[in-house]
Amino acid sequence: MRAVNIAQISPRLRRVVLSVLGVVALAGCEISSSFNPDSPTELQEALTEYRPVAVTRTFIDVPQALIVLERNLGDAIEQRVTLPNATTLAGENVIMLRAQTSGRGARSRFQLDEMLSQFGGAPSPFSTLTEGAMTARSDSFGDITYSVLRPGGDLICVLAFRRAQTGARALPRGARALDIMMRNCVPGSVDDALRPLGERAFRLGLPHAG
């Protein structure tokens, strides 16, 4: 069999090969100590890239969405929805969504560590977030748990979380729940910043074909 020079293959395939080799190298080690038990899709996240999808495929209704990216992680299908950002603050305004198809979708109580583990940690400017500093409000679709920062002037930043049993569109086959994290920094009020996760986001619409 002729040897393959790794430098001659595509960058994407090279990343996959190197990741697989890394897993093989760890086979004789205690792999459980290097993987977060609250993130069973960690390896799949490293190997799976996002792909753009139509805004009409978003799991919730986000009329202001600029870009929607999606990837299949096996136990979950994840979407990343980019929102407009009229501020000069670092980072993106974004909604992260995971349609859970594993047993964790049966959980209902909010757990900050679990949510942050799923979505790769707290985005800027919420790096020191604690569960005790969060507030909750309810509507007909359940609770929104959120933290608020005021960077200055009339700017408001929220980091908000929801777990919903349904979405604006049908979830992928086998999904038990929809976990959501949103970072949104806007001029205005807390209500303005939370609006993308309000009741309108969960109105019925076109079915998701995934």
C-alpha cells in the first residue's frame, strides 16, 4: 500500500485525520479524564463542521436572523443563528439551539453548568457568570433564565437560556426538547434584548424537514 503524504490532502480532511490520530493516541490513557462528562458530543463537535441552511429551517422563529448554520452531532442537532449587532462590543449577538435526541432531553430543571457545557461556555462579556446572579421570567412557553450586564449608556446585554418542548417549526425526528442560549447586546431595555426568545419565537410555522 502506497503511503499518503498528509500535506497533500485537503485542509478539511487533514483536520479529520489528525483528530482521529489523536483519539487513537489517547486509547491507552484514561480518556474519561480528558472529556467533560456533561458534554457527550465533545468529540463529535471537534469533527463536525457547520453548514449554512435556509432561515426557514430555524427551530424557532427569528425574523431578524442574518445567518443560520447547522450541524448534526449524533445525539443532538445544533443550530447557530447570527443576530444583528448595532453595538461596538466584542463578540456576536447569537442564538444557539440544540434539538436534543438523547436522554438529557427529558430533564426540565435549569442547570447553568450543563447549558454552558453544551454551548462551549459563556460568551463575552459574561465570562464570570454564576447561577446565583441570574433572573427568571415566565410566559406561556415556560421560563427564560437570564443575566443582565449594562456596559454603559443605554446598552443592555443579556445572556438568556430556555428549554422548550416545542419550537416554531417541528423539531427533527426523535428530538425530545430544544435547549437555547442567546447572547444579545442592544440599545434599549431588557425586554428589547430578550425579545428574540419571546413567545413569538415559538409560534407555529412551517415544519422542519430535518
